[in-house]
Amino acid sequence: LGSQKFDAKKCVKEIQEAAQWQAEWDPDVVRQAVSNYEHHMRILHQTLSQLEREKTPQVESELSSSPKVVVTLEDVIADWQDTKLIEQDVTVQQLEDLVSPETVESAFRSALRMNLDTSRLSVKVRELERLVGLVGKTPLTDPLSFSLLKANGKAGNIGRALALLNMRKARNYPPRKDQEYPSQNEFVHAIQSIESAGLYLRKNRNVFAGDVHQPAIDNPTRWLDAILVNMFERNVQLTPWLANRMLETYASTGRTGKALHFFYDMKRDHKGIHHDPETGQYSYIEDNDTERPIRPEIMEQMPIYKKKRIKVRVQYNPPPPYHKVPSLVKDTGVMRPDDTAGKRISKLDRESDKDWSLPLTAALVFADSLTQGACGHDPISLNLQSYNVLIKACCYRGALWRALHILNKVLPRQNLEPNTTTYNIILSGMARVGDVDMMKEFLITMTNKGVPLNMFTVQAMVEGMLNVGDIGGAVTMVQDLFNQHGVIPPPATHFKILEIALANCLVYEAKRHVYFLQQLWKWAPQNSRQERQKEKMMKNPQLSRPSLKTLFGYFGEALTEEDFF
């Protein structure tokens, strides 16, 4: 092995400091502490394995097994002193502290503070847990098993999280609550493992594949039933809040192809840039054959592709099929795929078929089972948050008419009034298919009913208009909702408006929105919510004056000081 640096006392101190809660912490320091702890544990494991091989007697017969040899920490220290593997003096107490349940618990808490994405965190947690198991000197106590459950929950290791739940039940450990977040118990961490595992599918889903070709995480019913059974066997009653967390897992894997349409693509246009060799001037030929000159200093800011300056343009695709757009299909209906008679049915009836979306059918059946007493639990009543989650699941599966059925029929029967979240979910679903007409109807409904608007309402309206190419309408919508309701969209929405406008060569609309941004810079908020919105916008570097000039230059347009107040 060679001489190794080994300071168990310092290692334990660093990992405990890294695990302590802090409002601000340095992820690099935490990563270094976890890496150092793994280094010490690997040295200990290598020494234990070597001593075990040396002390294990050789057995002549292949059928007989060798007796298990127990290597103590005292044996490890004695070996280090003989071989001079470790230069520093190490005591038994220091090694016991290194492998103690408290230190291992701190190591897993530190791993959650490394700011790793879910896939890398999953690997890190498994590696760390495997290393502790190989050393084999750490008893699995109640607090340690809870920390392991929390770490595997954040990492998306569903199988390991459920195994730890069953282990805690077998050892009669009482259900614990998180010390940092008292509202979260160990069952919440098990549910979190399902949501974390679905994050990959949310970002990388193949929207062209059907439900039967999606990963198993797309339908989490079997894991939710396992959690419910564990809760029942440990006398933990299901609450509406915990039931809503379970229902959220059905909407945590992103939208399917039925709920989406790709309205436009960004393309590189280098053929439209014309260079006059006599004057040395550059100009851009627009779609209507209008020649727009490009200033030399602006030309230098445009992107380069294959050693040529290019202009980034938007290329719109054909509109979505009529059956995806609720306002277009409400009077015509649709046909079932296997219906040879050509009989048309309502879109709601088609979306209510089991084969429309198996995960959506499972979500609605699971929600119904909760109201009747699932897995031995007492029946619970679904609240508005529960129905909001079901509406979200419907929108994510392209069942917009079924979401509208819950909004217009189910909620009134339950004496529940939709809130801002309810309408925002539906507006966002409509925006994905470009149903701007119905979105405007819902916006009027929200205003008439006095339902407050927020930034996500504006964001959904803007995205719907940008999808159908109504850039001017999107700019006007942002200004009107600000003037009438005092709400502004998230900073990313402002940036998106400018990008789409410039990529469509609509410089006037882009500058009109820049004028609106300057109005927001001088805006005096009237309440704390508006103060937070303005603070978030002002802190965004993409919306600063230099960044706006750079953005315009990237698209071959000039934004000068004369365009600012």
C-alpha cells in the first residue's frame, strides 16, 4: 500500500463540521470532507481485508468452508505499527470514532450538501454505503438507518429506501421525524425517492414512445402500496397531506407526447447575410426580400458557424393536430383507434378510456382507493390540493378535457372552489398545445371570480402566445397584466420574449419590451410580494443593460443608449 496520510481525528472533525446546518456553505469544502472520509475508510478496509486473508487458515477440501476470522481495530493498529503504513500515531478510540454510527450519519448528511445532481448523488450514496458495509465495524442503529433512508430518498434509490423501511419495521424502530424538517417523517423520504427517481424521466423522456415503452417509474403504484402497507403495519395513520405527496409522484415524471407540441425550431441562417465587396457592408435579406444593413460592430457579435457569421432565426412547424386542442375538438369529437365503424365520441369519453394513459388511469384509481380506505387505512377525503394534483396529472398526460371535467364537475360536487394553482395548471397545459382562445376565456373567468393572478399565470399566457407566433400579443399581455394586476412573469419569460422577437426579426416588439423592462426598473412595489418579484428581476444578470445589448447584437440588431430612458 505504501505510506499513507491518515489523521482520523481531523477527518472526523471535518465531516462533522460539513454536516452541520448552515444558511450558506461551500460545496467544495463539503466535497473535500466527504472525499477525505472515503479515503480514510478505504485505507481501513484494505488493511482489514489483508489481515483477514492472512489470518484465514487454508482449507484443503473445496467442499468445506473456512472459519470466519474477526479482525479487531487493535489488530489494525498493530499491523500499521509493524508495516509503517501509517506515519502518524493512531489510537483505538480514534478508529472507533471514525466508524461510529454518529460519524457515518454525518457523512451521509454531508453527501446531501455536495450539490450533486440526482444521478451522481445516487451513485455517491451507494458507494458510500457500500464502503461502510465493507468495513463492517458500524452497527446499524435507529438514527443511522433514518439518515440512510433520507439519503437514499434524495438520491432516488427506491429499492434501497423501501428495504430500509422494512428493516426499521422488522427491528421495531418507531417512525421518526426529521430534526431539520419536523413535518417530514421517514415515509416522506420514501416518497421522495420515487420523485427523485422520476427526475431523469422528466428531463429525458422519449415523448414519441407510448406508455408501455416508458420506464417502470412512470407508474409508481406498486411502491406507493408498499409504503402504505408499511405504514399500516406500524400503526401510522394516513393523512391528507401525506396522501397528496403520494399523488404528486404521478405528475413528477414530466409531460408525455400527447400533452406537447413542438411549435418552432431555432435554425442557423447564413445564406441570408449578404456582403457587398465594393463597399464592404453587410446586410441581411429578410423573408419579404427587405434588405436590412448590419453595422460592423454588431456583425462582430453575431455567432459563427463553419467560419461564417450566421443569423439565428425561428422556423415555425405545422400547428398541432386538432384533437390536441380543446377548443377545436369540442364540437367535432374524435374516433377510437380500433373503431372501424367511424363512430365519433367526445374527447372526454376518449380520455376516460383506460388505454388512453395507463399511468393516468392508475393515478385516478389510486386516488379513489384512498377515499375508500387503501391497504387497511381509514378512508380520507380529498381536498383541493389533491384535485389540483389530479388535474396536473391529466394535463401532463394530454387529457385536458378530463382536467376540465374535474374543474367544472367534480370540484363543485365536493363544494370546493378552484384557486390560482388550479387555473395555472390548466393554463400551462393549454399553452403547451397553443389553445390561446380557451386560455383567454380562463383568464377572464379568473378575473370575474376574483381569483388572484401570479407570475406563473403571466408565464403561461406568454408561452401560449409565443407558441402560436403572437409575439406582439405576448408583449401586450405582459404590460396589461402588470398594469391591471401588478404581476410580472419570472425573469426567464422576459428573456424568452426578447429571444423569440429578435429571432423573428421583430425588432420593434423587442424594443417595446425593453421599454417595459425599464419601466420595471423604476417601479415602486406596493407590497412584499411585488418587492420579491422586482428583487428577483433586478438580480438577474441577463436582464441588465449590458446583457440586453449583447443579446440584441447576437441576433444582428443594435440596442443603443438612445433606446434607454
